Amino acid sequence: MKVLVLTVLCGLITALQALDPLSLALEGLDITGTWYVKAMVADKGLPKEKRPKAVAPIRLDVLDRGYLEASFTFLKKGQCHEMKVVMHSTEELGKFGLSGDNGSVYLTPLPVKDHCVLYYEGQSHGRRFRMGKLLGRSPDANPEALEAFQKFTQSKGLPLEDISLPTQTESCVPESD
């Protein structure tokens, strides 16, 4: 479960890269507001059965002193949970840190309008863990954005065959029998 929460958190954190509250644009991309997770990829350390099949949007908000908050819902043991993650900006453009975590979240704009990649690198249970998410302003599929995400995935050495395309939901929906 910790890996799943880290995966979701990492994706959110990456989208929250801002240098200060007054400058919320990253290379022309306003990162605040609602983002839809269109595709995901992770190290082989995250089994496919542990990856979410459906995801709710992520909401990014700017807090005081350049902190960014990601809020989202996720499913755990058949129950919905709401989570908020606060990230702090770093000196490196597009890079964020997490409190109590030695990992980093990166937000990388894509050449496709209103799309970016949320990328996390860190440790989980003593092992290196990496995860990327394709985020977009609209829940609609965008083949160009997916192609750009595939190129990003390859550049990070993550396996293309591990890319998943989760179903979009408005909020967490408990599993049924």
C-alpha cells in the first residue's frame, strides 16, 4: 500500500513544481488547478495488479511561501481516501521536495498544449523507485501527448510495456464484487 500511496503522491508532487507563489508558470505552463492522469509508468518494482485501474483528477494549489499542495482521492482496500501532499520548491526549476522523503518530484512541460509529465525518483523499502505520469487539463485522450510521454519514458529508462492508461473518474469509486 505504501508503494501505491508513494506512486500517487509522486505523481502529484511532480505536478506541483513552482519556484515561488508569485511565479506559478513553468516554461509557460500554469500548474495550478485540476489535472487528469492520462498515463502512468513505474519501475518493475510496482506490480501491475497494484497499479490503479481508475484515477480521479489531481488538484494543485499554491500555499504561502512557495509551497504547493496536491490533493486527490485514492482507493485502498475497497475504501476511498482523500490525501493532501505539500511540496516545497527547490533551486532547480521544475524540481520539488517532499517533507520526510528523500525523493524528488519533477514537473516537465511537454510540447503538446496543456500537458506535462510528473516524475518521481526516490526510495521505497530500501529500493530505488521511479514513476512517471502523463497529466493533462482535459480527460480526453491525446495521441500526441501519449507519444511525447513514451519518449520521456524511454529517456528515463523505464519500460514502455509498463505504461498503463487508467480510466478517468470524477472522484474515487469503491470497488464492487
